[in-house]
Amino acid sequence: MKRVLLGLLFLIASVYAAGCNASLPEPESESAQLYTQRCSGCHRLYHPGLLTTEMWQFMMVRMQKEFQRLGRPPLSESEKTTILEYLSSHSQKMS
């Protein structure tokens, strides 16, 4: 777990350094649009390939807590599933 968190921190730092301006895969898909709609209100969109599926799962839990902290409506189960499937299908693959 510690290794995953350190990797996540490194990737987040790299993303900020790179500017996060990469275009999303399949931008016209319903899942990409949902990701854009629900996630870009608070921060830049991160390319799904920046993290592994496991890291996206961790971030999804973290963001749900952040929604709660900010008093925003949380993602529904359907939204979580759709967004996580989208991110996972385009995520970084561990070798």
C-alpha cells in the first residue's frame, strides 16, 4: 500500500509539472462526458493513463470523501461504476 501511495504522489507531482493538458481518449463517449461533467468542476481532468486501475479506485474513494467535505452531491453507484470503468479501460498498465 505504501508503494502505491508513493507512486501516486509521484504521478500527481508529474502531472502538475506537465500541465495536465492531454486530451481524453474517446472524448465523445458517454463515460468520458460523465467524467468531464462530474470531475472538472473542482479540478483539471487527469488523463486516465496517468494512473493504474488500483490508483483510480483509491482516488475515487478519496474524491467521494472530498464531495462530502465540500457538501457536494456524491457520485451515484451508477456514476462511480461508469467513471471507474472508463478510467480503468484507459489506465496505466503495470508490467
